[in-house]
Amino acid sequence: MGVSEMEAIQLLTNIERDQDWLIANLDYLKKNFDQKFIAIKQEKVIAVGTLMEDVIKTLTVQNLDPSETLIYFISKVAIVL
């Protein structure tokens, strides 16, 4: 079962808003969550873990879909791929 076009647009808009919030608060996040994965939803950190699997498990317990949540690794050190 898929999502409607409007639902997809809303999801992308929400993720973009959370990504903008992450960028605006990156210094705070680096200071408080260095070397951690964080999940952001509605401009709030809602889960934190050393492993992505831990964050996904926390989201699942909260009945949240990880695919609809911004998950990001925070590091004070710049990572180049």
C-alpha cells in the first residue's frame, strides 16, 4: 500500500523542515550529541544512539516509522566520503 501524492509531498516538506532545523542547530547538536546518531521529527531530537539500529529500535517502540524520520550522524569532526 503506497502513499498518495499529497502525503508524499507532506512527508518531504516535513523532512526538509527538520533538515533546516538540524543545520540551524548544528553547533548545539555537535556539542551535545557528538559521535551519536539522532532522529529528528517536528524540529526535535526524539531518539539518540551510538548505533543506527538503536535509534531505529527506539522509533519503532514509539510507533514511529523510521523511513519518515530524519536520522543523522553527528560528529564534531568533518567526515569526507
